[in-house]
Amino acid sequence: MEIDRDHGRSPSQLRPLSCSRNVLHRAHGSASWSQGETKVLAAVYGPKAGTKKNENPEKACIEVIWKPKTGQIGKLEREYEMILKRTLQSICILTLNPNTTTSIIVQVVNDDGALLVCAINAACAALVDAGIPMKHLAVAICCCLAESGYVILDPTKLEELKMRGFAYLVFPNSVLSVLPEGSSLVEGEPMENGIITSVTHGVMSVEEYLKCLERGRAASAKLSDFLRRSLQSQLSNDSSKAA
């Protein structure tokens, strides 16, 4: 059964994507990421000497600070911070800069659905811009489950209100050309069919979750291609200016 979507999109169709890096000049690295009307800025500061309390000083520490568009940070935003931290820890090489802290500030510019995955994508691009050593890039996608059991990708805020289940999925993407030399070989992990983060909300069966996983993995290829082309293009432009 088909489902009517905003702007006539198909169930698996993503909103228009936009990514820019080096957008904040005082940060060590920064990026903006947009999916439709949802937009997030991410800024990276560090690595700075020392780690936070209860962190392992033999490894680098990742700190995530979430800043809502308006108002104070709440329980949901704290959960987003933890999901982001765990995701970024899994893709960064934490053994190269032990006893240091890298802070990632996530600023919500506008929320029109799929906010968490936009924040993850923005943070990943900002880490590349800052030159933080990474095992691989990552791309995030939001899959939603309608009351009818139909799966849709990249929902708007209005569509989210009609859904009964959500799966936020983060997939690895090995991109040698935008990572520091040799970093892709450190602590190497199999890329094929891998998943970095999986967070679900609402109600869905195992079968429905696996359907979301299948749709999300297929869409991640498009996101990976967009991120690779976007970062390569901007790196090329920087090289041209330096020359």
C-alpha cells in the first residue's frame, strides 16, 4: 500500500541535501548539514590537553554539547548528546591523541524532522574539516513506520507526528580520499553490511525493524556518495586556493 507524503515524495526518497564545511572560522573545524528545511551546524574544538572526569586518560575523549534552537536543553537533547558521543567515539581513532578532549558543539538552526540524523551527519563532516583522525566516515538515516506498517525515509516534522515507530541508523562509509593517510587501516573493521548505531523509538516488530534496516542501508549509499562528493569538492577548492 502506498502512502501519501509531503511534496509528493516516494517512500524512499530523501529531501534535498546540502553540506558545507569551514563555515565557522573560530572553530578548529565546522560544517553545516541540511535535509530539506532541517538544518544543523556543528563546530569542533580541540583536541585540547586533558580528559573529562571518569574518562580514560589513555585515550582521546569526545565531548558533545547540544544547543537547541530556543530554550533550555531537556531530557531528549541529553539523549541525543549521548547517542552522538557514542557514535563519534566509534568512528574516531581515540588512541592517537591520548589524554585529550575534542568538543563538538551541535547547534540546531531549524527542525523540520530527522533532526538527530542531520546532527550526526553535520558532526561527521565537521570532524573531517578539523582533521580529526577517523577510522571511516559515517552517514545517518531516519526510517519511520506508519500505522499501516509502511516504511518511509527522512520524515518531515509533520510526518513524524503520524508515525508509530522510528529507527535511527548510522552506517560506516570508508572514504580514503578525505581521511588522513593511513587512518583507514588503523583498527580496521569490516565495512560491508556494518552498522555503527541503531536507536529505535515507538513500536515495531523484529520483521519491521529488519525492513527499516534494509531500506536504510540502501539509502545510506546515496548519502555516502553525496558526502564524499561534497567533501572532495570542498577539499579540492581549498587546495586550489592554497596553490
